[in-house]
Amino acid sequence: MPVELAFDFVSNSAAADVLAARRGWSGFFTFTTLVVILSSTIRLAVPYIFAAIGESIAQRSGVLNLGVDGVMLLGAFAAYYVTLETGGPWQGLGAGLTVGMAMGVLYAFITVTLHATQDISGIGIYLFGLGFSDLLFRQLVGTPIPIERFEGVFEFIVPDERLDVPYPNLYNHSIIIYLAFLLVPLAWLTVSKTTFGLNIRAAGENPEAADSLGVSVVRTRYTTIIIGNALAGVGGAALVLDKGIYFQNITNGIGFIAVALVYFGAWRPLGVLAGSLLFSLVTSAVLEWRTLGILTGAAAQLTEMVPAVITVVALVIVTRRIGQPSALTQTFSREINY
């Protein structure tokens, strides 16, 4: 091909790409696209909210669990399999909750009773959840099969009618999404305004002093670990019941991001909610860019790292000025201290 023709071909191709990108950007800056992004943000934030709120409660008592992602995987598979067998998403949600509680008892026994190192124990829980959920899926199911999902609240309340409301995608979500956002003020009230919450904070800041005042540090930590893992199991179940399908490693690191969001939110429910929404907003926007053709090829692959990078940067900024619970990751035993 002559040099001039080659130059014209490249120029025309570049111009076509620019025009396509402009059409993509023009489609992005519309109210309809904004509604789609906001609706997706709300949905994507739910697993993070459940897992991160649960982990924040456990960490406030002094226990770090890096196995959140593994618990979410087990909860997700339990919810998927039970829903597949029974056809009821509520049964699946209950299965995810139950599996999470069971893993909480196991992790509490390992870290609180046996005084194992929390960092290594958490990684062990993650690896167990990753491998065991994969094994169960291959042995019991094999091929991904769609399952029934939760209906939107409008369909649940008025199943035979369509309400004439503007942009229903913004608020016509499943009940589990509303439960996730209701969990935030409930967690705040529990930790900040109740005697149990005071015991949690005492166990996480100065367990020896708490024990001298009659607070059972062991019982408090057992309870918070079980609560945290139960919510992680619910987060995994919510992920599956939103997608309506299960596949290996469906969480794709959501549990580790949830742990980071606890630090980002400074161990406060409202901060955790803000971090979850920020991460989900960026993820939703990136997905919309790819859908509109704004990002293609290698650029689209690189943007998969953007949400994680933003979370890490925000995490570094926040943790420089806000301290963690003083006794976080520290074991406690009355026999050792007295």
C-alpha cells in the first residue's frame, strides 16, 4: 500500500474511532444513563455493605477476619444450591445466613479459644471457602443453572399491576437491598447506643480493663465474630440471588475489598456505607463506559483495576488520620493476663 494511502487509511480510522468515542460520551452524559448507573450502584453495593458492616462489628471487638471472601463463597453456594432445590430465594437466603454463622463459630473457636494468629487463620478460612465451594459446585451441580431471584418490591406488593412511576429502576429493588441499607443505622445504634455496643468497643480497645469490670471478652468476641460471618454469608447469598446464577469464585475478591472498606469507613457504619457506594459507583461507571463502547480492548481491561486502585488510595489517605481499635488482632486470655 502506498504511503499516502496508508496515512489516509490510518487517519480515517482514527477519525472514525474519535467519532465513535464522541457518540459514546454523548450517550454517557444523559439522564437515562445516570439513572442506570445509580440503580446499578445501589445493587452492586449490597454485598459490600453486608460483608463490611459485619466485619466492622467484629473488628470493633478486636478480631480481624481476612477470610470474609471465603465465607461469602460458602454462603453464596449454599444460597444457590438451596434455592435451586427448593425454588425459594428466602430459603436460599436463610441457608447463606446459617452457613455464615457456622463459619463464625469455627473461626471464633480458632482465634478466641485456641488463640491462633488471626491473619493466618483468616487466610486459611478464605482458602477453605474457595476450595470447598468449588468442590461442592462441581460435585453437586456441575453446570451453572439459573435460579429464581427476589422480585422488586413493586411486583411483590402489586403483582398484577404496573405502577406508573418515573424511573422505577431507582427504587424498584428487591427486599434484600432495602434490608442492606436498613442494616447501616441498625448497626450504628447497636454499637454506639447500647450496652452490648459498649462491651464491643471495650473488648476492642482494652480487653483487660473490660474484663476487670465484669465484661466477658470471650463471649463478646464470639458473638461479634458469629454476627460478622453471618452477615458475610448473607452478602454472598445476596450476590447470587441478585445475579440468579452461581459460578466458581463468584465473589472475585469482594470479601477482601469489604475488609478494606472497614478501614476506609474508620470502623463506622456510615463510613462503610459511603465507601461501599463509592466503590460501586466507580465500578458501575466503568461498566457503562464499556457498554457504550467508550472503552474497548486493552483500555477496557485496564479499567477493571480502577475501582480497586481508588479504594487503596482512599484507604491510605483515611488510615493516616484515623486509628484502628487498639486491641485489634490481639489475643486475650484470663489465664495469660492473670
